[in-house]
Amino acid sequence: MHSGIVSDYHIHKNKIFASNTLTTKEFEKFSRIYDILTEDLEMPNVIIFLDAKLETLKSRIAHRNRSFEHQIEDNYLINLKRDYQDYYESLKAEGQRVIRIDTTDLDFVNYNEHYQYILEMIEPLIGGTNNE
């Protein structure tokens, strides 16, 4: 049986968010510390980007109803999408195992068939799944 760790978080996404929320001076300081802390960090075996169109992202954010997300502006989301896409492309260029899945028309939280579809897409990258 193949065992592993699945996480919806990796420290590398901190830099993407920091570049969109910190001032230039703060980001420069953050980057210096970040680079020191992550220089020897291993990359994940596989990175899966779950992407969606802006309107879908906004709908999902509204549905979560987190108070700190109520004031998120479109430009912020557009910039995050752009930066994630740039990061995805740089990982591909480095030969990392990455896959981008457009989830605009998928609701894998509420529909098992959508969840199964995503599993089928990532299974070749992870060498099988354990559906227990």
C-alpha cells in the first residue's frame, strides 16, 4: 500500500500571498527571511492546482462566509490567479510534477462524481489512491 501525506498548504504559497499583501519594503524583508528558511526545503512529490474562473472563486468565498473574506476585491483575486499561474508555469519549467485542474464547473465537496473525476485526474501522478 502506498502511503503519503496530502496537504492543501505548502509554505511556497506564502510568498505568493505576501507579494499581494505586503508593502515593497515588507516584502523585501519577508523574502530574505523566507529564502533562508526554505532554501533546503524539499518540494512535494506532486503539486495540484485547483483553479477556477473569477466568478466561481467569488461565489465559493461568499459561500464560506468568513468575515475576514467579505471585503476581498476582484483585483486581489485576479492578481493571485496570475501569480499562481506564473508559479505553476515556473514549476513546470523546472520539471516538477504539477497538474492544474479547472474546477469552475466542479463541486467536489457536494458531488461525489466530481470528486471521483478529480481523483481520476491525479491518480496517474500519485501512483494510485486509497479510497478507504
